[in-house]
Amino acid sequence: MASSAVASSGESASQQILSVQHDERRRKFFIPIDGSKEEALLTYALPKSNVIDLQHTFVPEEFRGKGVGALLVAKALEFAAEKDLKAQLTCWYTAEYVEKHRDKIAVSPSLQKLQFL
């Protein structure tokens, strides 16, 4: 499972370990944020049996710019590759992530066969 240490603006010395979770029933990848009712999330749809549409990402303001969204997208792409799904990148952030990491995706044994629509 994808995880990373991230310090929010309210945390100076201590860091919170973030772990991406997957709720297939609600069709979302999410990261619970300690001490907050909010969660970072990436929602998706399955418009066809072989397509995952990555539709929306949200990261609470205090965690933006710290790689939290990237953790969500990376986990969603791993899921798509494992299930042999084609990825439709409706969310602008997912499209930006893929463009920025295209070289890394191309050489990743688990992601290189992933197809994008």
C-alpha cells in the first residue's frame, strides 16, 4: 500500500504517516487525515468493464503541495494496471501527474503496460 510521511503546517517536528486506502464500493481511494473530518481522496467511475475513469481529486488545503495527491494517483494507477484497465484521466490533476511522470511510468514493470484514453 502506498504510504509517505507528510508534515502539515501545524506539525513541525512530528510527521504523520499517510496510507492510501481503497473503498471499491464507494469507488474512491482515500487518505484519512488525523485530527480532521476531511480526507484526501480520488474518486473514479467504471464506465466500461475495461475502463477506469479517474474523475476527481481533493486534498485538504493544509496538505496541498506535499505529495498527497500524487500518492492517491499512484495507487489508482497501480490498481488500474493490476486489473488490466485502461485509464481515462478526466481529473486535471491525474492528467498532469501522468504527463509529469510519463518516463517513470514507461519503465515501471507494474505500470508500463497501462493504457491511457
